[in-house]
Amino acid sequence: MTMSQTTHNVVRSKQDRMTAVQTAINKTKMTTALVWNPWPGVMEQGVTTEAIKSPAKSGQVPEIIGEGQTLGDFMSPVLISFGSTLGLGGPVTQNTFDEARKRAKARYVTMGRTFYKEFASGNCTLFACAIIGMLSEQPKLLGPGVKVELLNLLNTEGGGGHAYVVVGRAAGDVNDVDTYGPDCFFVDQWYARQQGTQPGVQGVKDATPGNGVNPFWDATFDRFIREATTRVMLTFTSDELPQLRF
């Protein structure tokens, strides 16, 4: 079994880390949160849109500057909005773009930390933000030196894209799940809220089936994330997350 350190003097297995994260989720309202944008292709049979859907609320989703994005990827109104929101004293320019990226990243984590305990509804981006906020406020769930990423599925069947959290992914091709390594797992509470039975209803999903009974292995979810091109949007470490403040 692959082992990872979860505090400076305690060693914990990936299975224990997954259990800790799922237990933390279960203590929040994310387990009953409603979904702004349910996808019929994701919803488990027996789950109805009426039971899980909530109207979208404007102004709640924190904007980010994704990895690899440049100034030219943003329209002028967005740069003006970013500059105001991030306290840059004017529209984002080439000279302030790197600072805007840093501030947007810190703001994203800060917002997730603020609302994850009372999370009532959201889209996939907001669910992922809440999960990262939870991990930042409870760093012992993962321990030191663990990579945490915000990934996005592009052109996903059933929707225009999908954001979710990946923990412990090994270096390699982000579009090849088979290279993610034995320490990797996913957290996708947006997906979980559209399921009605185990293991779907758990937000934590193992990236590998493992040997024997694995309560975190979800073959249906595994097929879902392999359906589209994947892009890394943000990368953190578990050491960095608690330090990010806006």
C-alpha cells in the first residue's frame, strides 16, 4: 500500500486520507447542497432534477486565471472587473497580470474557506472551490507536501465543461488517467449530489480500483472523467493552501 505523511510525525495511507476527507465533507452541508446545473447524462437513474436543482445565484463564483492563460485570453470587460475585484487600482494590464494571477488564486481559496461549512447550492466550479477551501482550513486531512489541483473537463458531453479537485496526481499527462499514480484520488461533490446510491454519493473517488473491496472506487465516475479533454486550472500544495489569504 502506498503511504503518505499526513502530519510531521504520523504516516497515513491514501485510504486513510480519502476516509478523512470524506468524513470532513460529511460534517458539512455539502452533502445536501443543491445543484445549479445538473446534467441528465450524469444523474443516476432514480434521481430527479426537481429533487436536487436550485436556481443559480449571480456573483458567487470566484473567477480565476488558469494555468497557461495569458492577458490575451481575456476580454477588456473581464480585465476591468478583475482589476476592481483584486484591488489593482485599474484594469489588469501586462504589467499587473502576474500579480492578478496570484491575487485571484488567493481569493479563490479564501472564498472557499469562507463558505464551505454552510454551502447550500452551487455549480461544479463552486463545489470545487468549497472543497479546496475545506482542505485549506483542515490541512491535516492531507498532511504536508501533497499536490492539490483544480482540473477542468472541456467539451464534456452534457455540459460545457466541468471543474473538480484532484489530490496527489503524479507528474505526467493530465489527459491520461492511467498515469495519475497510486497516491491520486478525486473529490467531486457536484457529481456526488447527482447520485443516489453508493459509491456514487461519496464525493471522494479513488483514481485506481486497488485490490479487493475499495469503497472509494466508482467505475461510473472513472468513465465519466475519461470522456473529455482535461486541463489543469490551478495547482496548490497542502502546505501552501492554509497560507493563501485575500
